[in-house]
Amino acid sequence: MKFYDCKTAPSPRRVRMFMAEKGIDIPTVQVDLRNGEQLSEAFREINPRCTVPVLELDDSTRLTDSLAICHYLESQFPEPNLMGRDGREQALVMNWHEQVMFEGFLAGAEALRNVARGFANRALTGPKDFGQIPELAERGRARLEEFMAVLDGRLAGSPYVALDRFTMADIGAYVCVDFAGWVKLPVLEQWPNIRRWHEELSARPSAAA
Amino acid sequence: MKFYDCKTAPSPRRVRMFMAEKGIDIPTVQVDLRNGEQLSEAFREINPRCTVPVLELDDSTRLTDSLAICHYLESQFPEPNLMGRDGREQALVMNWHEQVMFEGFLAGAEALRNVARGFANRALTGPKDFGQIPELAERGRARLEEFMAVLDGRLAGSPYVALDRFTMADIGAYVCVDFAGWVKLPVLEQWPNIRRWHEELSARPSAAA
């Protein structure tokens, strides 16, 4: 297997944390997003979506979605379990992961990429350039705040995001909370239950991944 | 179990088609999206995200995401297999399903909800009202077209979307192609491989679900 990563980017960080929790070590290639390497002809051959993470399997199949990559890795390295032990648990992990992605992470990406100078003309990931829409940045920020309130409410009643133990849904939410710092949303000051949970997760070695 | 549906909406249609393929019959409650029933206090108690589909399990757990719902149903009703038979197949189904959702379905929703009169102030699903952003409608339409070209390319080299047989990824893509009709994108005229595949899927009884 081969892992295409970018050490400074939040999306591949989900997979890095997942692998760190499982003690998986896969040959890794760094893709220089800052200098547009994801848009190069060479990388388009690897992933026409021009994104990381990418996991290349030994039969050359390439996976380009975090959830799919983690699901595959879980099937190969089942312990410690991070995706749920039965259909119900797995569905809950997936459900929270999807909610984090759509309501939290995507909103954060809208908030960041539609105003930051570094993303002028790159308001979306992918092979095509799209201009910034300032109104969408505002909406993204409002939605991200909204989502943090939901997450805080969840963590008021549950030690972890999806189950009563650490799972992939916590990884997704943790990366999302840190990403909210990129748009200067003071999540840890504003939401005490997120802060408690974030402190606990920050003590795990995987947080450094 | 109990299934919360809206017969005219595309998102719960994914689950309806999935259940039809498996011959699953679950007591179903229709939620009247057209008249805003999803925003009522009663429905907020069921799903604070104010969306359908919702699957309520016998222990009262509620799932609110199509992929999670279908994953759970697959665990309870394994045949015919629709989510993949091993970790690699499952990851491919998931990967395509996520790509369809992010690049296709979400783009279509942006294209529709940011201009259609019926969605004034409801540019996003969920408990909060958000105003329309006309620029986002244009961008959504451009992205949706882009995605259809990708899907057509995939179906030029593969009989089905994720594997060499019908899976949940086909259901997601089929609903997305039909949804593109809502924004008058002439998908079936423009992309011959999508047309071939769409005709085949339309002959399955589940297409009427």
C-alpha cells in the first residue's frame, strides 16, 4: 500500500490519526498542496479529483475518501476497533462522521476558502478553479458555529461523539474543531463540553499525527 | 423499526430503492416537507436535523444519514449484497457514494435551492433558515455538469458505478441523475454512457420506489 498525504492539511490528518491509533505504518508520499502539486499532470494520473488523502492498495485500486480509506484499513487491521463492532455501532459511527463532514467540516471549508487570499480562485478543492463567494464564507461561518453548538450538546451527554468509546467519529470531529481555529472560531473558549473532550483527545499520541 | 420518508424527496428515495432491492418492508411515516412538517416541534423531537430519511431502530436509536441507514439495513438483511462483500469492495462502494454525494448531489441541491422560488429562505436543509445565494446556484450547476462528465467517463469503462455489479453507489448516482432533471440539466441527452446505464436501472422494479 501507499499513502498520499499532505502533512499540513486537515483531510489527510483524519487518516493519519486513524493509522496512529492502530499503529499502522504505510509508505507515505507528501503532496505539496501549497505549491499546487495536486493539480500537476503527474498527480492527476493518481487522483483525478486532485485531493489528498489517497490510499493506493496493492492491486493499484485507489481510494480517495477518508471514510472509505478508514473502512478499508479497519478491515485489514481490525484492532483496536475504531468503526464499530456490529451493524448498529458502525451505522452510528458513520452517521456522526457524515454529520461532522457535511455540517461542520464543509461549512468550515466554505468559511475559509471563500475569503482567504491564498484560496483566491480556489474556493473549492478539485481540478477546476472556482472563484470566491464572500456570502458563502459568512454562511459557512454561521453554520460552523451552529454545528459546534450541536457537538457541544452531544458531548454534554456522551463521553465521545458516536459511542461510549473513542471512534473514527471522534477523529473527524477533532480535526473539524482544530480546523475551526483556521477561521478563528474560539471553539474551546465558547463550548465547555467540547473543551473537556478536546483536552482528553489531545493527550492521545494520535493527536500529533 | 420505523422509517420516516417523504415520497417526493430524493434523499429518502435512496433508502426506498435500497429497501425495494432487498424486499424489506418497514412501517413508514410520510413527512410533509412541502408544508414544512420537518420544522415542526414534533418532528424536531424525532430528528433535530429536520431532514428525512430517518430510520428508527427497535431500541429507539435514530439514524439520519442515508449511507448509515443502508449500512445498518445491510447488516440486518445481507442479501442481495448491495454494499460490497469484503473490505475492498465496501470501501469502493463507499468511496463512489461519497463522491456522488459531494460532487453531484450537493452541487444539484445548490443549483436548485439557491434560485427556486419554493426554497426562498430555505437554501439549505436543516433547522435554520438561510437565504439564497444566486452565485452559488450557478456554481452548483457548473459542478453538477462537471460531475456528470466524470460519471459518464466511469460508466464508459464499467457496467456499474463502483463494482461490476449493481450496488448502493448505483442507487446514489441514479437518484442524483434524476435530481439533475429538477434543474433541467439534460443528462440523458448529453451523456450516452449514463443513458445506457440509466435505462438499465430504470427497468429494475426498485426504480419506482
